[in-house]
Amino acid sequence: MEMGTAGARIAFLCMRSAHLNKNGALVDHLTVHEKAWAYCPSDVRKGEHEWKPTGGATLAELEILVRGLRERLASDARAENR
């Protein structure tokens, strides 16, 4: 497995809802899971991840996806509070 990050494809994304919240801290987002790159939107050191295969996404693609997931969660929360 090539461990460089330039142009690397990320094979897994953590989909645990508690990890989708933006924490604003400087944290580690990348780790290795099943011998492939994995990305957690919150912090890979938190543990208790729910890894889902991405099919091989770039970091930029995952950041866009996570932004959309966060917006949807916020919208759902607003709808529940109405």
C-alpha cells in the first residue's frame, strides 16, 4: 500500500452521526483502516467509528460530502424543533 497522501484515494468514511459534528479543533482526520486510508470528519482518535466504503474518493470529494451531510443533519434538527 502506498502511504503518500498526494492524490491518494480514501477508501472509508466514518458515518457515525456524533462524528459528523464540526468541532473546529486541529485534529487528525486520516487514519488507516483495513490497510487503506480512512477519513473521520471529527477526529480519528475518538474511536467508535462506523466505517463505510467510499469506493475511492479524494479528500476534496469527502469534504463536500461531509458538508452536505452536516447541512442535512442541521436541517433535520430544525424541522424536529418546529
